Amino acid sequence: MNDLGFENIPGEKTKEESNAINFNGSWENKNRSITAAAVTGLIGIGVIYFNAQSILMMIFAAVYKVIYNVKIPPNYIDRMKAISVQLKTPALIALILSEFIFMLLPALWVVRKWHTGEVKKYLRVRCFSVKETSLAIMITIFLLPLSYYLSYSILQKFKMPEIFKTLGSQLFSANSPGQFLAIVLVVAITPAICEEVFFRGYFQRTLERSLGMKSFIITGILFGLFHMQPLSLISLSILGLLFSFFYYRSRSIFPSSAAHFTNNFFAILLLYIQSRKTSLNINSDWSIPLIIVIISFLIAAWLFWIYLKITRNVSAVRL
């Protein structure tokens, strides 16, 4: 272990963690590869999730078009714009249902079926340090300018058409406080629960048992790839690495969930504030002065150093 406590903890071999859980699932009983379990679960649940989400969206959109007589233009660009605005409600409903039904529930089932009946222990749904969680939230907030700066710079570099820059903004923009809260539920609360249980609670937790510290690096990168947004891959992977490190370091799912919620909530909040100021006309110019990016990054780095210091002597002994 170095001065800041970067130790390569080999998962189940850490202190009394190997004795804390009764691994009586079918995969465990057959002594199969733990790494293979993590990869199989990731691919299997991922395939189910994406296909089910697409089917749900098509069904809800078709019903919505019939009920409300929504007309979708034949032109591709106009059609994409119409879908993000006129079919926003069925799209958001499909998003939230698919995450809970086809991501969260399968992840919980896999843990119980393959590994152990002690699902909460396995996922590390346990008490957490308020100080650590507060630092995780603050670090995430001060990294937001860098994340937005990278995404905006890449968008400008590749000179994407304006419609592709604003589709996501139109889908997740809100016209009222009530609609804003609904979008927070879909975009911030739901991923902070479902994606964290799936990525950190199952995939990273399982991978950690065989690969130790490497697990949070792999999980962070795959988290970025999972969102299928090539132009935001760098910023998403940075955030994924950060969330995964919080989970690995704290031995609790709550700090990473709080950080995940914080990132998504502020993105929605800034979009909501911007849309209200511009009479609901979404402006895709998210450029941020470089000096602000640098200062906020330095503050985030300082907070991260504090986080490492206060968790140095406890991360290796938590269950």
C-alpha cells in the first residue's frame, strides 16, 4: 500500500469479507470462473435491456400516435425532431420501465440465482460515511465543467448538425416544475439505482473478486461504452471511472449512487434553467471558459486527495 492507500485488494480475500457471505448460488456451487460470471451477466442483461427497451418504445410510441393522432414527418431529420418532442412521454416511460424491469430485476435475480441469497451484502447495500459521500458529491460537481467542456469541444470538432446536438436536450427538457421532477425521476433517480446496481453492484463487485483493483478501471470504461454516445465517450468514461472508484474504495454502493445522481441531476437542472431563460428554445452552446474548467478541476483534484486521505485506513477492512 502506498501513502494514499492504493492497494490492490483481491476481492473476496480481503480480511473477513470472504467469510461474510454464504456463496451458495448455482454458479458458485459449480466452481465456475467468477470473471466469466461477470462478463456473462453484463452481456446477457445488456442484450435483454437494449432489445426490450427498443420494443417498449415502439409499442408505446405506436399507441401514443394512435390516441393523440401524432403525425411523424417522412424526412429523417424532421422525424427525429418530432419523435424527441411529440413522443417524449412514451419515450420517457419506456426508459424508466426498461431500467427497472430489464436491468435492475435481472441483476438482482442473477445475484440470487448464481451467487448468494444474501443479495444486499453482495451488492454492498450497507451503511456509509456521510463525509465520504459528501466528498463524492462535491468531487462530481466540480468535475462537471470539465465533462461539459470535453463534450462540447468534441461536438464542435466533428461539426455535428445542430439537430443532432439538440435531440437529447429536447427529449430531456422540461416545460414546468412538475415535468422537471418527472424527468429527474427518469434521468437521475432511476439510473442512480438501476445502473449502479447493475454496473457497480453486480458487474464490478463480481469482477473485483478475481481482478481486484483492475475491476473499477474496466467497469468505468465499459460504463462509458454502454451509453452508446461516441462523442461523449471520454467524459462518460471519466465519470464511470470515478463512480467505480467510489464504489471500490468505500465498499458501499451509496457514494457511487449519490455521485451518479448528482451528475445527472445537474445536467437536467442546467438544461431546465437554460430552457426557461430562452423561452423554451434549447440553445446547444454549452461552451465554458477554459479558466473555469481549470479552476474547477483543481478543486476536484484537491477534494479527491482529501477523499483518498480519509479513506486510506478504512477501505481495506470494510465488508
